[in-house]
Amino acid sequence: MDSSELEEYYDAVIVGSGAAGLSATLALLRTWQDSSSTSGTLPKVLVISKLQALRAHTGSAEGGIAASLGNVDKDDWHWHYFDTIKGGDWLVDQDAARLLAEEAPSTVIRLEHDGVAFSRTPDGYIAQRRFGGHTSDFGGTPVRRAAFAADRIGHQILHSLWQQCVALGVHFAEDWYVCDLSLDTRGVSETDGAANVNRVNGVIAVDTRTGTVRGINGTHVVMATGGAGRLFTTTSNSWDLTGDGLSLALNAGLQIEDAEFIQFHPTGLAHTGILLSEAARAEGGVLRNADGEAFMARYAPEHADLAARDVVCRAVREEVLAGRGVPDPRQTDGPKDCVWLDLRALDPDHMEATLPQVCETIRDVAGLDPSKDLIPVKPTAHYTMGGIPIDTSGRVYTWENGERHVVDGLYAAGECSCVGVHGANRLGGNSLLDACLFGTHAGESIARDLLHDVDNDSNGPDSGHSSVIPPTDITAWQERLDMLLHPAADGNHDQATATDEQEKGLRPSTHTGKADGSAGADADNAYRVMADLGALMEEHVAVSCDQQSIDSARHLLEQEFSSRVRRLKAHSESAAYNQELIAIFEAEHLFTLSKAVLNAMAARLESRGSLKRRDYPERDDTRFLAHSMIDTEGKLCWQPVHILDVPTARREY
């Protein structure tokens, strides 16, 4: 879709085309169609994405989607509910987790009706496999709960949801990069002088095919932009997961919740980060150290290799630190920072049938035969537990003075959001479930808002739209792009210019250059900045950290990366298809988010779930049974966890 095809405004703008965004879109339109008070005209909905829709990271999900279907083992959603709370180390909002577990079976069945080709049991039911931390009888024996489609469940879900959206005539704006979230701010708080945010206006986006900026007005906006794995060098996430939605929220003056919790997956293919699905261990794969020992039996006697992911990651790290690590066979003189994944006991035909993508990756990338060779693996950054705070209807809120304050019209779903179901550590199989289920809730909530408008005004679903993006904001962003493409001759910004840019909403100001205004062959660039930032975060806070490592990372961010980010500019003056422009925005977003992550880590003086603090090794429920809520200025407050009927207990596997 080019700029000329955009509508003046939309009833809903969905930012992101993965499982969460598409689930929200479908739920909105279907709820509208099912209402008896609507005409045949559908609401105006736009799905906007910086990628082609079918390249969303959802497509890379391999293992399964959790639901207590009971098709293979006896199961109960109450057990799934308990496992989710325990898996999150009790930093889980139990009202949200209850919804997740109770509605999981209907969510999977709905996906099946939408065309997802699940693997089948011999009698035709949806097949299920084991996943780490899923049990029967409230922490008893492991249970097969993850519904799967070989090891390509994400691919199946993404394509099925996209096809359903196409059938409904949904408009997609692909290759558009959202650079600003526009909020209508009115009034000033009498307590702390902070602005009161009332509602969303829409988003400002760059058409990467032309380099032009457009404001896209919307009465409702859903942020569904995915996670932020690119905070780390070693990540299973696709190249585009640069924390855009989280940083856009921070830059708009909102908070993000539980930013300190970033999950590492224990079986990333050595020195590539490429994920070898947990399904490999569910099918019988075993982790071994340099001595050939299946070491997880020492760390998690009951669940061994299928303990929760944070438990397995720390066990791998302990084995390496104890000198029982192994090198990557392709780098025999390299560091012994891996362990072995042993799949040799699996029947080769069964392995090819149930793990085709894992086998293909091992052969094509590592050059190894999974039926004969040991596979080197190490932890890889995998999932962002924290995100934009939302309620169970998907509505974004801020936490102030002990209360939630909803931002009218603004929603979030999927990995960029935080509804509180993952706590300090997400269980495998719950991410796709979270995206599809709470994405659906967001879409249904928007539809109810629009239907309410129709019931109270006969002019149509868009008649209540009163806020629009200020034209000066759009102009300011276009000027900023022009400045990045054509640096000023003196290559410098004086203070007045920088202040003027801040007043226009350019967050942060990044235009500087060489004295002659040229880029220069050796000039810094956004790709190098992102790579160096990822290396910094990996060295200092990956898997475990302490106050010294956190402070060191924060110091380097301010002393080195702050100026590097501000100096970034494009090396080509072409506006059309200039991916470096987008990379500059992504580098800014990662820089903004990394500060929030480190500040939140520094504030939580305990170890819980994925956050292992070497200087505070124990969980502290007295002081920290609460969600961190942090803004772009580093101001942090705590929101109590919602406890219903599962009291805190020691977390053991």
C-alpha cells in the first residue's frame, strides 16, 4: 500500500502483523459481524508492519502452543494455571493467568477452525507433547500439554491467521516503519505535575519505499510489535525484533512493566543463536557436559532436561563455569562455553517426522548429522517477559498513585505487552497462547467500543473520532528524515536547534556529522552500534548479573553509546528503500530500552525467574512481590502482584 491509498483515519490501526496483531484484527471484525446492531459495512482497519506480513517472527515459533486439551494425557486447566504461576516464580497476576489457562483449549480449537494443520494422534485428535514445567496434579508428573504441528507451529498459525484476514479484505501497509506514537495529552496532574494522557491519536510512520512520512489517524491503536531479542548479540529472535513498541511507549511518556526479565533459551545453536526447539528435548533429547554426563538430573531431579527454561540456562552456565563446557566443533580453539545436545537415541525416522526444522537447521547451519553427532548449544536471548502494561482486555494503562489509569483507545498484545501472565519466567508454549488469546481479547474490546459508538450515534463507527495527529508533528518527523539524509554543512547542532527539535517531539535528537557534512567510509553506523550494544548487554547482564556489572553497563551506555546514537546519520542521500534510516531508529529504540532494562535490574535486589543476581541470590517476597513500572526518565515504582488462590511457595523442579 502506498501513501495515496491511505485513508484519512481508521477505526483501528494494528501495528504489527504477527499472531497478536492478526488475532486482534480478526476478533475485531468478527465481533462486529456477529453484532445485530451493525450494517454490512466493516470498520476501517489497517495492519501496518515494517516487514511483509508473512515474515513476522511468529513464523519461527517451533515447539507448540499450551492448552489442557487432554488429548494424550489427562489434563485440567487448573493444573496449567498453577504451572504458569509457578513457572513465573509467583510474579504472575493470577486473574490473567486464570484466563490464559481456562481459555487455552478454546483458543487452540479456534486456531484449528481457522486452518492450522496440527499434528494428529492416531485417532485423529490434536497431538500434544511435553514442554518444560508443565505438570499434572499441581506440580506432579510431567504432562503432554503442548499442541504442535511438527516443529513449525508458528508458521502454521501465522499463515492461517493471515489468510483469514485476507478473506475479510483487511488492508495491509507493509514496509512502513512506525516512528512515533501520538497521544493526546490534556491537563496536568495536581499531585506530581505529570501530564495526564487521555487518548491515542494514531501513529506517525515512514513509507520505506519512498522515504516519506505520514500521520495515520486512528481512534484505536494496537501495539503488537514483538519483543526485543536484539538487545543481545546471541538471540533466537529475528533481525527485526528491536523493541520498537516498547521504546515508542517509553518515548510517548508511558511506562513499561517488568523490563528486567528477559528469558534465555538453553538450546541456541552454538555461536549463531538459532533456536533448536524445546521440542527436541520433549522428544527425548538430552543435554550433556564435557564428561558425557546428563547433568540436568543433578539440577532438577524430577524434570531434568524439561525443567523451566531459566533453571536449565543457569545449569548450563554452571557447567561451563565449572570447566565442564565444550567448544563449538567449528572453533576447536575457541572458548568452551557450550554443552552438548544429544539426539542420537531418537529414532531417525521419528526425529525427521517430528523435528524436521531442527534437523534441517543442524545439517545446514552446523554441518552435523543429528542422528550421529553431538550438537553444541548455549543459552540464547529468546523472550521479553516485560512490556507495555495492559489489562486483560488489552487496554494500555499507566500506574500512578496506586491506581491504573487507562489510555483511551490504546491497546497492546503479544510479546511487546505485559498482561502479567509470564511473571519472571515464561513457560514454553505460553507465548503463542498469550499472543492469540489476549490479541483476541484486544480486538473484541475495540469492537465493543465501536459498537457502543454506533448504538449512541447513528453516523457510524468512526463518528466519535475527535483527536488527530498534530500536523506540526508530522512535518517535524519529515524534517528529521531530511536532516539524517542531508547533514548540515557544519555537521553540528547548536543547543538552540537541539532544544527546538525536542519541542517538536523528536525523541531523541540524532543529527550530527563530520565537519564537512560527509559520512566518511569509517564513520559510525547504526548496524555497528546495535552490534556493540548487544555485545555490551551480553557481557554484563546475560543469564546472571550483579550490581557491579549493571553499573558498568549503565556507565558505558551513558559515556559511549549516548553520543554514538546521537551522531548517527545515513551514508546515502537516497530516501527510497534506505534501510539505514530504519536502522538508525532501531538503534535509538534499543538504546532507550536498554537503559530501562538496566535501571529495572538495578532496582530489583533479589533473584527471581530469569533475573539471577549473584549479589542477591535469594527471592525476596517481602519487598519484591511486585511488578516494576519504569519510564524513560528512569523513574520506577512498584505495582503489587494480583494474588487470587495460589499462595507463594518455594519453586523447585
